[in-house]
Amino acid sequence: MERVQLRNSNNNHRRNNHRAYPELVVTHSVSESDAAYYAALKLVARIDEDLTRGVRHYRNKAGILLTTLDQVVHAILTDDLSVPEVREEAEVMWLPQELAA
């Protein structure tokens, strides 16, 4: 019985490094509406997780505590969600010379 030897197409027997070249990788472009949809989906998931774990509390502009995801989403859509004001003290940046003094 004869044995058939299979020949490698790579005659020099070098290993094929299947390296991905980032400049050659084709990425799928996402439309603006799809990007907005996925961003909203992530936001809703984050709010739901915060409410479930009790990590963050949401209130409307009247100060009423919002306890369900529906209430928070409705407050966002009607622009009734209370957004905490940014304190100016937190925005102060110190220069290294001032810190050293």
C-alpha cells in the first residue's frame, strides 16, 4: 500500500503568524440613530442597575424620590429629572506651584 504524503503549501516551513493588522481591520460603521439607540439602551440598563442595587437615588424637580425605572425614564423624557448642581469648588484646579507652597 502506498502512502500519500500531503505537501504543505508553505514550502519553507515557517509558521504562519495570524497577526491582525489594525489598519486593515474593517469596522462596520454605525449610523447616528443606531449609536443613539445603543447609548440610550446602556443608559436605561445603568439606571435600572442603580435602582435595583440602591446605589443612586433619582428625584424629580419637586424633590419626590423616583423608585421605578418607568418613573425615572418619564422624568428624563419630560425634563423633570433633578440634576445636582456642580459645585465650583470641585472644578478648581490647583497648579503644582500652589500645591508645593
